[in-house]
Amino acid sequence: MSDDMADWLHELPVIWMTVVIFAGTYAMAAAIYGIVVGLAAGERARAFKAVSPGMLPPLGIMFGLFVAFVAAQVWGDSDRAMAAVTREASALRAVVLLAASFPGEQERELRALVRRHIDEAVTHEWPAMGRHQVTLTMAPPTLVEALRLALALKPASDGQVIAQRELVASLEAALEARRQRIIISQSGVNWVKWTGLLVQAACTLIAITMVHCENRRRPSRYGSSRQVSAFVWCSSRPTPARSPGISPSGPTPCGKSSHSSPPTDGPARPGLVPVIARQIRT
């Protein structure tokens, strides 16, 4: 999958992403089914029939394991990215709170630098991370400037000394959290895993189609729907009573001639249902 196609797919809404993925999956299944059924003729049909249905459960289990391994990596990266973003936000919040220990111009500058860093991360850095265009060599100028300003502070009391130390530690924590989220943004499911997953899916679909390739040509065990309807109708309809000496002409509703059996008085003949059943099966 190319980077442009992956970016296009990831930027879709969840509903349309689901539609595209399901459409691609069913298109692949239909193509494999058409190819295998088209090839299932003559000697190849007997060879396809020789594929044991017992192969399907192991293939399905292997495909499920592939999906589970890929999903575990994606979920792990997502959790680590969320933790990094949370640490960065907590560190920036601590910087804003500690800046109040230095009222005046220094506090306003620190707040402005933190605000600029957040705006830059949301509007520029985050989309660039999605395109894998952010590297560790690109230092955030706002955090660097805030760290320089924090180191240049001149505390006038013991409380400001502690606040300066915590301020520098919070800025360093924000820089470390940013580095972590950039590293996580560079990770992903490589082409080897995608290839193995797709090949395993194709092999599973091919095996399923080979096992069931004759079902399309094989007639129904119970006959066509018209035969089944005739069987049900005839088996549930009683034979009309006939008066002695009167031989009605023409076929009965079930297709049997009226003079093919001796006249009876009462409901249906008991031997009619097995006869129709044998006709349907043949």
C-alpha cells in the first residue's frame, strides 16, 4: 500500500473507511471465487475436490493469529502515543502553573511561549507526524526559548528557587514526551506484515472455494423449489371420495390417473407420499 493511498484511507471518516474496507474484501473474495470456479472443470475439478475440508480450521486460525499480532502492535503504539501526549500536556500545564511564581513580564512570556507551542503542535506538527515528516532533528523553537528563559530567571526567594528548578524539569519532561510521540509516529505496520496477512487471507479464501466449488453445479438434494412445492401440496391435499361404479376421468391434482388405483373412500392414499419423495430425489 503506497503512502498516498494509506493517507487517503486514514483521512476518511470511520463510516466510509468501513465501506471501503468491506468493499475491497468482498471484491477480493468474488474475484477468487470466480477464478477458482472457472478453473474447476474436468481433471482440475477432481483435483479441487481432493482438498480436504479439514484444512480450513488451521488456515482460519493462522489468519486470526496474523490479525491479532498486527492489531496488538497497533493498539500498543496507540497506548504509548496517548501516554506521551498526556505527559506532554501535564508538563506544559505544570509550566503554566509554575510561571505564576514569577509575576510580571516573565510570566507573560512563559505563558505566551506555551500557547504558541500548543498551537504549533496542533496545526502543523500533528498533521506532519501523520505523514511521517517530523524528525527528532527539528527542535521546537518555542520550548527551546521557554527553557532558555527559565534558566535565565533570577529567583529572589527560596520559593522561586524551587519553582525555577521545577519549571526547568517540567520543560525537559515536555521535550522528552514530544520526542517519544515523534518516535511512535515513525512506527507502523511494515509491508512484510501486510503482505503476509494478505497472502494468508488469499490462501484461506482459495481453500474455501476449492472445498465448495462443486456446490454451485450440484442440484439440490431435495429438488427444485417447484418440486418441493408440488410435494407439499400433494401430500397435504386429501383425495376426493368417489362413489362406487363411477370412474372419474382425467388426472388427479398430483398428476396420477384416476384409474391407476382402485377407488377408495377416505383421505389420501398412504403410498402417494413415498412415491413423490422418490421422484423428487431422482
